[in-house]
Amino acid sequence: TCLRVLDLSHNQLTTLPDGMRTSRLETLKISNNNFTALPDVLGRLRTLTSLELRHLPRVKALPKSFGLLRRLKYLDLTGTVLSNIPNQIRGKPSEVVMHMRQK
């Protein structure tokens, strides 16, 4: 079987492994961790349709590789305050459902 959902929330992570390649990963949850920046490895997860980045207060921007996530349909940024929303998301609000609530 292939891994389709990976929940790494609440683990005090500061990074993800560079070699992280799960060819069929559809959902990644990395909320409530200690990231200061999101790793570029996210852009290599091309099959992602759902990404939860909740409550990451030290993260201020999405990595440039984020634009490679063409299948992404759901992005939850609740409690994560970004300095700006990347053009690839801002320009296509009907294609990506975002949750951005400050709590």
C-alpha cells in the first residue's frame, strides 16, 4: 500500500526531511510544530491535494516551491499569519479553498 495521509502535527518539528518523497501523498498535516520557515521539500510533494499548516506562528511565508503544488485544493492556515499570500494562490481563489482565521 502507498501512504496517502501523513499527520505530523504536534511533534515540535523544526523541519521535514529533505529526502521526503512519498509519491502518492495526498494529505499532509504539519500543524502545531516549531517551524520558523517551511521547507522547500513541500514543492516535491506534487500529489498533495490537502495541506494543513495550522498554528505555525513563526512561519511568515510559503516557500517558492509552493507554486509546484498544482493539485492542491485545500489549504488550512488557521492561526498562521503570512506576510503575503503567494500569487499562485491569490490569483485562483476558486481553485484552492483556504482557511485563514486568526486565533
